[in-house]
Amino acid sequence: MAQKRASPYPYWFVLPSAVVFITLFLVPTLVSFWFSLTRWDLFTAEYIGLDNYRQFFKEPFLVQGLINTLIYAVTTSGAKTVLGLLLAVLLTSGIWMQSFLRSVVFFPVLVSTIGVGITFTVLMHPTKGSINIALSYLGIDGPTWLADPALALYSVAFIDVWKGVGLATLIYIAGLAAISPDYYEAARIDGATRLQQFWRVTVPLVRPATVTVITLSLIGGLRSFDVIWATTRGGPGFASDVLASVIYKQYQAGFYGLSTAGNVILFLLIAVIVIPMTAWFQKRELDL
Amino acid sequence: MTRRQRLIGLVSLIVATVVFIVPFVFILFMAVKSKSEAALFTFTWPTEWFFVENLIEVVKARNYMLLLAYFNSTVITVGAVALLIVFGAMVGYILQRRPSGWNKVIYACVLMGLMVPPAVVPTIWVLQGLNLFKTLTGMVLIHVAYGLAFSVLLYRSFIGTIPRELDEAARIDGAKPLQIFFKVILPLLKPVTVTLIVVQSIAIFNDFTNALYYLPGKENVTVQLTLFNFQSQFRSQFNLLFMNILLVTIPPLLVFIFFNRQIVAGMTSGAVKG
């Protein structure tokens, strides 16, 4: 039998990656569906049906965590998209010190989240924090930020936006650079004002960047853990708990089955939101 | 530059300074203050600078734990980034050079890797079964598993720009597949490799969540975990806590100053294509 000449691109090149990815990512993801149906201590797993899920939707603080996750993801993603676009427009308009300003806005993205979280817990201190002291100079009685159950989640979201808006801005700057100046020229000749140019030219043509920013920040927001853990640890009470912090708390408490059920819920939540959204964005793309 | 642009620039500069720079200046001031002055939390110029004293005290704390943490974090980062480069480039290479039905499977995996949140407790279960739980090796492999998707995407698109004729020429000269890959292809991927090194090493150095789950225990402590643990230990010594924050902020700052271009390339790659 004639031996087939070996391809210079052997499939086994994929093998090292496949082994690591399958054992440490795919297998845990697949078995999580089974373990979420059990009472589990890592050694023995006892099948208890959907009890973990029932508990998840019965306990008020767990339900609160689910709702908070959605609020947190939508707030941070929305703020990053809007502020990112505005900052990108500003930072591409040829203003003074433009490249320095770009660096300043982007740098927090690269800094340790834990470091940022601790810094802001001090800055947001109700009485001694610099933010409230600055507000008091303006005659405003500042809120208690992270200590106020009604406000804690939004205070954390603010820190998240502060840290992450630079990435959205960067993606938008790249998107704006891809728009041909001819469109603006044409719009100007037709007598469009700057505001009209923004709404009629910039916003529609920068759409690919918008899709990226929304998708990335929404997935990131739904999975968010470290900013919350470095600032409030889900508190006060359960006021700023999200799915990721619930998963960690249940893990710490030894409820591995329940923790894993939380993981499956987070996975399903991301899938249910992101997959239709991506499909919708693509359909709109074709319509345009 | 018009007067209007200069004016907008000036106003933006003032706002950006207050919003984005003040917190970093605050970190610096807190880090050099005395214990009692730092406890006031005020945003004021330090009356006395205790930079060296605070630095020494932080490094000495808990029997030089910070040095151990820097060592561990460096080992994890270097190990994981090295594997991400070689493994990611190999997959990207096969994806681009030898399209087959498997490509769809690989792309599905890449998409999952970017989107699906890791199932933490089952991962611990797997790591325990492999005797990799609480080990640096385990941590390195976790980072490889989680970072591969990004790495493969980045390499795949770049390999498309390298002409196949180069592979052919090497093959005719008698090079084996591994030789073609390591001696011809990998060196040509240097621009992407640099970008990947910079972006991934910052991400892995800053990683907190994964170390919290998969690497508990004093002997394996990483830089971010040290910082988190000091948060409770230094409750009354905010100057030391902030000196620690300053120390973890400096490495990304240096990388940012030297590799600004690569970071921007990495963070926006593929982004605009949608």
C-alpha cells in the first residue's frame, strides 16, 4: 500500500491545547450540569433533583443576587458604551494634549482591580472620604456610597465604569478611525450641524465598534466578581451581591452543589442574553 | 490647532485629571504618609515622606510574604504566557493552513472560551483528581485554558498574512513540520507575540478570582491575594496598605509606558470587525 505523504500541518499540533482546554474547561463545564443536581462535598455526590435550583429561586437573597447581576451588567455596559463613544469622539477631535488624555483614560484598565477597589473604598468613606469632602465644599451632603444598601450596587458599578471605560473608548477610537472623512464632508456640504453629523454619520457608521463594546461589557458585567469582592463583599447585607459573589459565598460555606447550580444559572443567563443579542445584531447588519 | 480645540483640550484635561489621575496621586500620598496621617484619609500633601520606611515595612510584613508573592506571580505569568504563545500559535497555524471540518469545532470552542464563565467547583474537583489543586502548575494550566481562545484568534488572523510559499520552501529543504513551525513561522509572528505577551501578562499578573479559587494557602500566595489579605491585616495601617497598592500598580505602569502601541493593538484586534 502506498504510504500517503504526511501533511506538513499535522493535526497533533492542536493536541496540547486540546488536552488543556478539554480537561480544565470543557469537562468542568459539562459535569457542572450533573453536580448542580446533587448535594456534593467533592467526594460523594447525592442526587437531589432540582432542589438546588428550587432553593436558588426561593431564597430572597439569592433571587436578589440574580436581579442585581442584571442591574449591574446593564448599568455598567450602558455607561461604558455611552461614555466610551463620547470620550472617543472628544479624543479624536484633534484637541490639545490628545494622546496624553487617551493614555490617562486608558491606564486604569491595566491596574489591579483589587488595588482600585481598596482605593475607592477609602475615597468613598462616608465621613472622611475625599469624594464626600469635595462634595461638601460644593454644599452637597454626600451619600454613604458603599454603606447605603440602596446605593451600594451603583457605587460599585461606578468604580467598574471608572476602571473599564478606557477599553470602550479605545475600541471606539479604532472604530471612528475606520470611518471615511468623505461622509463628514458630504454631510457638511448638505448643511448638517455637528449634532446632526454625530447622530446621522458617526453613530450608524461606528456600529461594529458599538456591537463589540456592548457584547464585551455585558459579558464582563454579568461575570463581574473582583470589584465587588474588593469593595463591599456583597454587602451591606446582601444589597450588592451578584451571581458571581453568591457562587463564591456558597462555595466557602461548603454548599458545592448549590454553588455549582449558581454557576449553571450564570452560564444560562449569559447564553440567553448574549446569543439572541448577537443574532439580532447580525440580522440588523444584513438589513442595513 | 484652533483656539476652540485648545480650550476644549484644557477643560478635558482638568476634568480627566480630577477623575482619572487624582485617585493615583491619592495612592502615592497615602503610601508615603505616617500611620496616623494616613488614617485621616485626607487628600493632602504628606507632611513628612516615609517612602523608604513604609516600603521596607511592607516588604518585611508577614515574614517577607510580598517577595514570595512576587516570585509566585512571576512564575505563573511567565509559565502561562509562554504556553499560551506556543499552543495558541500552533492551533492558529493549523486552523489557517489546513481547513477541515474540525475548524468548526475549534471555533465553537474558541467562542465558548470567550463567553462561558468557568464552572469553579467542578474545576477544583478536576484539579484535585489530577493532584494539581493548590499548585503553581495547576494555576499555570488554568490560565492557559482560559486564555487560549484569545490567543488562537489573534494568531489565526495574522498567520493568514504569511505566504504559504515560505512553508513550501522550508519543506523542500527537508524541514520537518515542527522545524517549519518553530524555525520559520513562529519567528515571523513576532508582532502578535509581543502584543500577546504584554496583554496576557498584565491580565494574569492582575488575576485575583482564579487564584482565590484554585490557589488557596499561604505558601502559594500571589500578588493580588497578598493585597487582598493585607486589606484586613493593615486595617489600622493604611499607609502600608497603599504602599502595597503602589507596588502592584508600578509594573503595569512600566509596561504601559514601554508597550503602549502593542497594548492598543491587542485590545482592539478583531474588535472592529465585529
